[in-house]
Amino acid sequence: MAQKIEIRITGMSCEHCVKRVKEALSRIEGVKEVSVELVSGKGYIVSEKEITINIIKEALKKEGYGVKE
């Protein structure tokens, strides 16, 4: 069953940031689909397995971004 996750991403300021965030989230094991909105700062993930917020935070931290809780 697919899991849908919505996150608030911090640190993005341009379309290049959006691209980097998408790539980082796409590399997480099990992720099938990613979309990121610069204006709202939101990201949406669809995965085929359960992904914890800590896994997402770590993937984004490596690229210099964060998650607002």
C-alpha cells in the first residue's frame, strides 16, 4: 500500500533548491514519486513502503535543507 507524506521544507530559495530537494528525496529507498513547491515550501512524497520523518530529515540535511515540524 502506498504511503503519502506531506512535509514543510526549510532553506529553499530558488528552483535549483527545488531540484536538489527532489533529487535527495527521490534517492530514499521506496520512494516512487516526489513533488516540491518553492512558494509554499511543501514537499509531497509517495512511497511503496513506510518512511520515517527521521529518514527524510537526514536526506535533506545532507543537502543543506531541513524539515519544519
